[in-house]
Amino acid sequence: MPDWRELVRQRLSGLALDAEEKDEVQAELAAHLEESYEVFCKGGLPEKEAVHRTFEQVADWRDLQRRILIAKRSGHPMQKRVHQLWIPGFLTMALSIVFLVTLQKLGFNVRMVSWRDSDIFFYAPWLVSLPFLGALGAYISSRAGGSRGTALLASIFPALALTLTFLLMFPIDMIIEPIIGRRVDFNIVAAVLLKDGIGWILVPGAALLVGGLLVHLLFGRRLLPQDTAIG
Amino acid sequence: MIGSGIKRGTAELAILSVLEEGPLHGYEMARRIEEQTKGALRFTLAALYPMLYRMEQRGWIRGSWETSDNGRKRRCYRLTPSGKKKLLPLRKEWEELFGALKRLTKVAHA
């Protein structure tokens, strides 16, 4: 039997899609050809004739390549981005904030861990909830057709937003403090950023990512369009 | 000669209709359409996949890899809520068009 995957790969080598998407298209088309070929063979055609009849389905591979490319690019990228990243990302962030505020109102205390003469704050009940929220973000993104990367990005979105806020705080602080006449001790600012970065970004980000990865492992094959597990 | 717009409309309606019955992979979809239309509509690979990808981009169908009973991995397509919504007016449009053509040809033959 011909290696359909390789034959399609050769004929669609110029398909200008990203590697994952291209691989997926080639795998799908190869599977179709393989099935056609097998049906022809079962119908009693000799192998050579079956191969010929199978290939007859595509008169012009270059034209097919062009039409696949047009079709794949026909979506609205902005709309896709909104459904695959921004909506699940912001939803994950909103829920994580609501949950944090609720826990604080309910009186759950922050856990303090000492590390190298400094105290790092961990909000344990909130951290426990984050894998679930990360999983939710990844699931919604995947359902909207988001790639593996986009789904994971949506799952850690709250941590990314907080990172951006932290990064903005540093230069803003450097501008504002001299204006209001206060001397900035950069060592203190850097220490605070590092401490809060661990407690509020790194650890929560890891917790969110755990949820995103779990969704990928449990549902990835069924949900994610980029799965190229065809053998 | 049938215009490309009509051809595309027919193909979209055919795909959405077979997917309404349940998820299918490309080859099976083409086979069902051919069988159910008694060979009047036939999709080759070259015609089917650009159409499927376009419909997927529009959010009418969604593809995902699935493993069949014989261990083969196939990309199966299913209707999305948006596709279901699209199917109803599309079906109505075609019913109206065919109704009109039927009336017209009857008058012409009278």
C-alpha cells in the first residue's frame, strides 16, 4: 500500500500554513485517500488501478493547495481571537478575582511563608481554586477552536494580566515618587516585586497552568484541533 | 450552467444536512451525500475539504480527531449551534427556490 501521508506531504509541500495546521491537513487528506483506496481494492480493483482511481479525486494539487489556503484564511482572525483567547481569559480572570474577594470577605487568612529574611504571602484557599479556573479557561478556549497554546494562554491569563500590572508599576513608581518628592529605594522596590511576584504571579500562574494542562491531557484529543496523532 | 454561488449553496446545505444526523469524517460524509442523493451530488476530495475548512472557519462545523473502533484516527466534523442556526434558513431558501423552479417548469410545460 502506498504511503499516503508521504504522497500528500510531497504534493502539498507548499501549503503556507503553520507547521501544526499543515501537518493536520496532510494527515486528514491522507486518511481520506487511504480509505478511498481501500474501498477500491475491496471492490476488486487491482492495486495499480486503485491508486490511479484514488488520485483521480485531485486533478490539480496546486489548485487544491491554493483553495485550502484561501478556505483556512477565510475566518475572521479578530473574532477568532476574541472567542479563543479574550473571552475565556477575561472570564478566568474575573472569576479568580471574584473568588479571591469572596474568600477575603469570608475571613480566610493569608498564609505567610518566610524565605531568606522576607515573608511571602500565599492565599491557600484561593490557590486551591485556581487549577479549576485555569481548566475552565482552557476548556472554553478549546471549545472555541483555540490551539493548545491559546488554550494554555487563556488558562494562565490572570497571572499574565497581573505580571503586566507589576511590570507597569515599576516604571510608573520611578516617575511618580520623585515628582511627589520621595526618594525611591530600588532595592526595596525590587524585593517587594520579587516577593509579590512569587506569591501573586508565579505560584498562582503555576496553579492555573496545572488546570490548563489537565484539560489538555484529559480532553485534548477530543477538543483541540491541532492534535496530529495520526499514525 | 449552474453558477458557483448556487453550487456552493447546494454543497453547504448537503454538508450541514448530513451532519445534522451526527458527526462524520470527510470520507464518510462524501459517501453519505452520494448515497442519499443517489449519485446526483458527488464530492471529490478536492471539492470537499476546502468547503469543510471554510465552513469550519465560519463556525458552522467543528472538527476534532477521534479514534474509530478499528483504531483509526479520523477528523470528525459535527454541527455547531451556529451551524444548526444556519441550516434552517438555508433549507427554507432552497425549498423556496426549488418550489419556484417547479412552478415555473410546470407552467412552461402546460
